[in-house]
Amino acid sequence: MFLAQLTNELWKLFGKKRTYIGFGAFVLAQSAMLILFKYTNWQKHFEAMLANNGYVATEYISALTVALIMVWPQVLLLMPLYVALVGGDLVAKEAEDGTLRMILSRPISRARLLTVKWLGGIIFAAVLVLALGVIALLTARVLFPWGGMFVFGKLQTSSAFSLFEPGQGLALYAFSHLFMVMNAITMLSVAFMFSCFNMKPAAATILALSYLFMNMVMQHIPFFESYQNWFITYHFESWFLVFENPTPWPQIFQSEITLVAISATAFMIGAMGFQVRDIKS
Amino acid sequence: MIALREVHKKFGARVAVHELTLSVPRGEIFGLLGHNGAGKSTAIGMMLGQVWPTRGEVKVCGHDVTSQRARALQKVGAIFEAPAFYDYLSGRRNLEILSHYSAPTSPERIRQVVDWVGLTGREQSKVRTYSHGMRARLAIAQALLPQPELLILDEPGSGLDPEGIAEMRQTIARLHRELGLTILLSSHLLGEVEQLCTRIAVLNQGRKVFEGQVADIKAARGRVALRTPDFAGATALLRERGIISGSIDGKYIALNEGRTTAEVAKALVTADIPVQGIWHEEQTLEDFYLTLVKAGNTANHD
């Protein structure tokens, strides 16, 4: 019965067009980035940087490197936006449309209904992130050759860059997406929590994004440097730590456990708010 | 089937339902009447466990809705004003989704219900392509899926055209006749309630102001219509002779206790006042309802 309810939740979720906005946006954004990478000076600058560090540029300007560069801004901004959009819809949209009243005239408990909806949302979040990774890699492969992976940027424990053989790079690329899924689940859970209260779906989405941006801004204010652990965005960076050498597993697990706890707390708060709420037309 | 005992509901400082006690026995079509904001939907919400009562006891099918909601609603179907569906999915998919919130439902049962409401052939079409009447039929289908014993209908005729209203009325009567369902019908359409319901309750500003048999209301002493070219002269004479206590709207007279229309006719003819017609007018549910609500409002203003 639970499985049938979850399947139906997925029918509802994947049956409506707005669920696919995120997938469409990823394809558009990645196509635009690819064209910029390929046909602007970006590639020349990148080759020069690699050459200055003693590496053969042709080995590392690859589909894997470009895919990772494309994924970065999308994980930071687009992915939270689209999971918050769906998370904010999960309960509030049904309340707004009147279907929630139809459901709650049936003997299903509110806690079970929310659990089914939340799990449906989690499946969506996982599919969205995995689609992001696969689409990025496939589209990058169209214009760039297969080769080693070059990772650079400010990492949490070092600011150096890393180089990986193609096989190892692909494995790490796939592995990092598991942690990105946790980021997406956390954002979805926050939006879901707001959605459980008496508000419009857009309001739930906006509140969730406001929470994200507030964390993002505060995390980068020097005054809060010693309070990094309190910010959700700090833990959202853990997916990138898998590219560090050696991998800081304790830090990654600490962040993942924190994100699991935030998601569970958001669900519980939402469930409590929903339980005491009067559902009216 | 439904028993509300001293149920009270407040939204903030506003009292939506005031100490409501109500009983709907098995097999009855019970009408719940009241103007917008009278507390009907809140009362229905409490029966379905959608609205939590501030205090009081709500029992459906013998189970307390607050503490045993799942058991109480196991054999209950509900239809709301402007039934909402997942428009982007087919009618059949909607039925599957909604039925799984009650109990596992076989494809055969869904087929039976679709057939019963007359949607066969259109069940695979997306709900967004359905007419208002078809949506109403789909709403009935979803309510029938759990093989209910009790059907709660909250303004089911709202937004339907006269043909749709008539169809809805026939369907409700058929549900009662063929499936033996107990039905709670909340409606603004007094004519429909009068034709369908055996008993009614009237809510006004959250309070129950009447509960009783529709037949009793109709049988109650109505007003007497008097048609004469000199209505003012006639009523003055009848009042002078102690036959009537007053007149209403220049058309009706109120007979004093023990007086008859024959006496009215005799008095007027004797006084050379022509009488074109005189008859008892049966009290309609609408007259009764409006009088009741008017009296309640006047009392509250006083």
C-alpha cells in the first residue's frame, strides 16, 4: 500500500510540466556554457595556465574537466532553485488547488501522507542531480575529448589543484554526485517544511531560497568565520571535497550527517505544523 | 452514522461553530442548510478530520474522528464544491491515486464505478478536457470507490447548470435508493434539499437554529392567500371581526386561532367585498428557511 501511494506520488510529481523546468534549465545553461568554453578565449587561458604549471593542456582539457566546471555554478544556484520550487509545491500547491482536501477526506493519516510526499520529493531531488551530472558529461563529451580531469578552485583544506586519470576522475565525478544529492534533499526538505504551513507554494519556495542565500551571505562575512559549521552552505561544499588529496573523510561525513539532521528536523517541524493545521477550502 | 456532541470551533477570536449537537441516523438523507459562513463547511471539515474541534466530540460510523480518524473514515466518501483533480492526469489515474489513500482498489472496482457514473469511454482522457458535469461525475466516482456507507456532500451542485443540478439530484436519489447510502447534503439549493432530504438542520452564525423533518415543515400551518380588489378594506373588516391578526405583503392574511377560510369568505361576501380567491398556501422550505434566518439575525441584532 505504501509503495502504491509512493508510486502515485511520483505520477503526480512527474506528470506535471513544471517538474521538468529544472531539467530544461540545466540543458540550456550547459549548452550556453559549452559554447562559451569552446568558442571564446576561455580555452586559450586554460591551456596557458596548465602549460605554466608543466602539464600538457590537451590531456586535461577534457569532457570530465569541462563537465565539472559546468556543474559547479549549477549546484550552487540552479539546483537549489529547482528543488525548492518542487519542494515548495509538494503540500502547498495541493492545498491551493483543493486536492489536499480531497485526499484528507480519506482515512490516510497526515503523517503518512507527508512521508509519502517527502519521499517522492527525495526521489525527484536524486533524479534531478543525477540528470545534471549525466547531461553535463554527455554534452561536454560532444565538444571535448575524453581525457584526464583537472580540478581547481578554492578547496576547504587547500587551495591547490588536483589532476586525475580519466578512470579515477570519472569515479570521483560520479561519487561527488552522491553528496550533491544530499544537498538537494536538504534544500527540498527546507522548502517542504515551509510548504506544510498555511502559505502559497511560491512563498514556501521563496522562504527556502531566502534561507539559502542568508546562509551563503553570512558564511562569507569574516566575522562569522569561526561559525562556519552553523551554515548550511558550508556543508553544501562537501561534495567538492572528494576531489581533494587525501580525501578529508571526517569532514565530509560531519557535513553529511549535519545535512541529514537538518533535513530530518525540517521534515519534523513541517509534519508538526501540518498535523495541527485546519484544512479548509 | 454521524454524531456531533457540543462541538465548538473557534478560529482565533471568531466562533465558527457554537456548541453544535447533531445526529444523522443510518439510511437518511440529511440536509445541512445555512448561508455562507454559517459554519456548514467547518462542521463538515470536523466530520472528516480536516478541521480540529476546539472542544466537543465528533463521531463518524461509531468512531471518534479526532482519535480514530482512519477507522472513522474507512467507509466514508466525500464530494466538495468545485471538486479538484489532477487535471494533467487521466480520470482513471485520478481515481487510482485517490483510492489508494483509502485501501487497495482493484481495476475491476474502478471499472464498475466508472461505469456506474457513466464515464466509460472517457476515463483515459485527461481531466482538463472534462466538462463541469463530467468532473462532477468523476467526483462521485472517487467518493464511491471505497464502497462507502456514508456520503458527505458539501455543496455538490455548486456551479452546475440547471441540467447538471437535475442530474446531480437524480444521482443522489439513486445513490440512496440503489446503494442504500446514508447521505449528508450541505447545499444552498433549497429546492433540491426539499426534494431529497428527509430531515434537515439549519445553521445560522455557527449555531443550530433548527433540526427536524422536512415533512413536518411542509405540513406546518402556512399562510392564507387572499385575492380581492379591495385588500385594505377586506383586512380592516376581518381584523375588526377578530377573524385575522394581520396581513402580509398585501397578499396574505394571518388567521386567528380557530378561524377558517370559510369564515373569511362569508364575512367578505356579506360585506359586499368581492372575493376572487382564497386558499391555504403550503409552506415551502425556502419560506421556512428565510423566516428562520431572518428571525435569528433579528434576535442577534437585538
